Amino acid sequence: MLKYLLKRLVQMIVVLFTVSVIVFLVMSFTGDPVLMIVPPTATDAQIAEARTALGLDRPLWVQYGVFLQNLLRGDLGVSYIFKRPALTLIVERMPATLELVFFSVLLSLAVALPCGVYAGARPNSPFSRAVMGGSLLGISLPSFWVGILLIFYFAVEKGLLPSSGRGATAPLFGIPFAFLTWDGFRHIVLPAVTLALGTLAMLIRLIRAQIMEVMRQDFIRFARAKGVSWRSLFFSHALKNALVPVVTVFGMQIGSLIAFATVTETIFAWPGMGKLLVDSINTADRPVIVAYLMIVAAMFVLINFIVDIVYTLIDPRIDLR
Amino acid sequence: MSAKKEGFFKSEFFHNFVRSPGALAGLFIVTFFVVLVTAGPLFTPQNPYDIGSLDLMDAFKPPVWMEGGDPAFVLGTDDQGRDLLSAMVYGSRISLFIGLSVVVLSCVLGTFLGLVAGYFGGRLDSLLMRVVDIQLSFPAMLVALFIMAAFGRGLGKLVTALTIVGWVLYARTVRGSVLVEKKKEYVDAARLIGLSPFPIILRHVLPNILTPLIVIATIHVGTVILTEATLSYLGVGVPVTRPSLGLLVKNGYDVLFSGLWWSSVFPGMFIMLLVFGINLLGDFLRDEFNPRLK
């Protein structure tokens, strides 16, 4: 086990290193950061001076060395727009994104588990067919459009729920969260529903397919022949085995939710790190883009690692190499 | 040819297809869009890119069935007097064009690399699969967003970015299938009669792994159209001069609060309908080609 953990740790570092090289290279071929910093009235001599001061006249590999060194010290540069460290900006906005993702996860699980399990157990019932049709429609929906429809109906037409911002927050362990206040909770409803929809539809289809797959297997037929009741067969034999791969995909989905939060946060003006990314792209705020990518890459690598560990823990057949 | 055609109409595939309401609905929707984007521009009332044909007097017109609607503008107009239906026809064109070109490019690239990696194995194979693994551990949307953020908006750039995130699906699937096929006797036989690797790969292995490819490619068209719409919505996709359906939704959202709900609702409905149709077909194909379900 320890050997496996060490091996995975090395792999994680290699992946993050690769990501840092790619992000650095791609970003250095685009735009000129010097022009973002100097005032528009600067003379050529002043621009050249600024370039030297920033170290941007040195060879690319030296620049990467500096970048990596700073990265390891937790220094990801200063935002051109906010004039504050990019890392601080992102860390400040992280709780907002995480709470949005958390509620979407909760919502999609609460709906997808019962629906998917039922559709897998009774694939031919009218309800299951409706669920399957609905979930196919769900994966075809552009999430930003759903957000717009929800805003139009619930906020503009009915005035029931707020359409933008995060509302009031209350601290938990010193971190401000919106869901702890009634006003904040009202703000989270529409974005969380929007974000959950795609994952929910995908999970339903996955869970159903897994259950149907397991129900066809020999050990189920054997248990059936042995006279195990349908209820116990389904819940203690089939369900347990069907949900193992769901855990992996679900872990991947959390990463994808963080990515799609950029869209949802932009629509609902939710002050999370995804909206910060989109704003930074529009203002060409390079340090913030780089910092976001590095932090999110680290999060994904960590999530994948945790998923792998959980997977080996719940499925004894997986052997640690 | 005619015997072959007759064979198709008597095949199990055709038999199942005409009896599947989902597949027929999918075919209907996709055909509708194909006709719309090829013939539609001939009879749309306006060329939405021709600024000269716009008249500000036509701005803010609601759809024809609402009070104040104008029969010339069936789905209403935007804040500049642009006919929404015309814009949607041209937008569908761009969305479908991007969807199809990205799928063709990633399919060719991914299949080729997957075939080579799977057949030859070795160092190339492990390098390629490492790249695929790393890339698949990041959501495609985010990778595409990053590429577009770096290179700026543009049709060619968008197709390139979506191909860079798309080829891995094909490479992984093809490689897996090749590893299975490689052990079969017909490959040994082809080798024994002295064929060199590339004819074997292209003329013997490739035809045998086409079915999973068709399924992936079909569903991929829908995914690409959705991703493209999302990127364009975020303002990093197609240029403003070539609005796809996603950009139309964004433009519509900007005027939503002045009451022009139609200019974001209808383009979005088009995206949903198009992707839903493609997914219906993809779903049918997957069930049909999956031997385990039979």
C-alpha cells in the first residue's frame, strides 16, 4: 500500500509539472504582459525598461525557472487588474465555488440515485422510460440556457428567487458561506439547480446501465435460483456491485462541476473563482488565469487520487500495483 | 448495388430502426436541421450579416403571435432590428459546421494514433496513452476554455481547440479495440501472406473496429456543439461577426431584462433540439451495436 501511495505521489507531481510547463508555454506565446502593466503613454524606452525589470527579456527557460521557483513558494504573481496576489484572489473566492459545487452534488445524487436505481430495476415501466427520455434531454441541454430560463421565470416573471450574487454570508470556521443565512440560501438555489442538471442526467443513465449490467450476471441468476427474495437480491446483491464504478465516475464529475461552475457563476454573477477566471480572460489578466489553472489542476489531481484510493477500498478485486 | 440496397432494407438494423420511435425522431430532427442549414438561407427574409439590410425601425419586434408582432419576422427581432429566425438559420449553420469538422478531424487523428499505438505497442504506445490519461483527467470544457483564452476567439482556433480536446476519446477506444483484434487469426493470416503493417492496419483491422467509432462519433457531434455553444456564450468562441447559436443566446441574454425574452429562448431551444436529435440517434446506435445487450 505504501509503495502504491508513493508511486501515485510521484505520478501526481509529474502531471502537475507537465501542466505547469504547458500553461507557462502557452501563456508566454500569447499577448505581451508588459503592455498590460505600463501606462498607455509609456515610451519605447520605458517599455523596454519594464521588460527588463520583469525579467521578460531573458530566455524562455530562465523565465520558466523563475516561474517554477515562485510557484513552489506559493507566489503566483500579482493581478494586473486588482493589484493583489493572484493566489489570494482565488483562495478568497474558493468557498463560494465549493459551496455551489457541494449543493449541486447533493442535489444530483438525491435525484439520480432513486431514479437511476428504479430505471435499472424496472427498465420497461412507463416511469423508467420517462426518466430515460428526460435524462437524454438533460444531457442535451445547454446549461447556460437553462440558467437563463430559470432567471427569466423565477426571478423576472415571478420574483420568487434572486437572480444574481451570493446574498448574505455567515462564517463557519472563519470562512464565509452563503447557505448558512436564509438570504444566501435563496441565492444558491437557482445556480445549484442549473449546475446540477447535466451531472444529474448523466448519473441517472450511468446508474441504470450499471444495474442492468449487474442484473444479467451469473451470481444474480444463482442467487435467484437459490430462492433469495427479489428485494434482498436487489438491495444486498445487485446494488452494492452496481455502485462501485459509479463512485469513480462521480469523482470525475466533481472535477467537471468545478469546470462548469465557470459558466454557472458567470450567468448568476456568483462571486466564485470560476467567474473570476472568465472575467480575467476577458481582461487578459494573465497571472490570475495561470494561478487558476494551476490550483484547479492540483485539485483535479487530488480528486483523482482520492477516487482511486476509495475505489481500491470498496472493491477488493482491484489490486494495487 | 441494388442487391446490396435490398439487403439493407431487409437487415435487422433497418428493421429495428423503423420500429424505434427514438431513432426515427432523431433522424427527423437531424434531417430537419440539415435541410435548414443547406436550403434555409435561400428563403430567410434577411441576411443577418448584411448590416445594410437591417432597419432600426424593425427593432424590438416580438414573435408574430404576440401583440405587435410582424409577419415578416416570425420569431421577432433583436435590439438592432435583426430577424431572429434568419440569425438562427445562419447560427445553426456555424454550429453544425463546427460540430462536423471537429468530429471528422478528431476522428481521423485519434483513430490513426490509436491504430498505430495499439498495433505497434512499445514506447510510442505508452507515451501516447500517458498523454491521453493526463488529458482525460481534466474536463474537456476547461482545456478548451484555456486554449481559447490563450489564442483568442476565431472559427479556426475554435475548431483546433475542440479537436485537441476531442481526439483522445477516439485514440483510447481504437487502441483498446486494436489490442483485441491484433490477437485474432485474420491478422496473423494477413501477416503470413506478407502484407506490411500499414495495409493490415488500414484494410483489415480498421473495418473491424468501425462500430464503436460510429457510436462515439455520433454522440461526439452533440458534445462538440454543446461545448462550442458554451465557449461562445462565455465570449471565447466564435467571433462576433459569425454568431453561432451559443453566441445568439448570449446576445439575447444581454437584452433579456429589457423584455426581449425571445432572442435568448429560441436560439437555445434550437441548440437543445439539435443536440437532442443527435443524442437520440447516438443512443439507438449504441444499443444496436452493443453485443452484450442482445
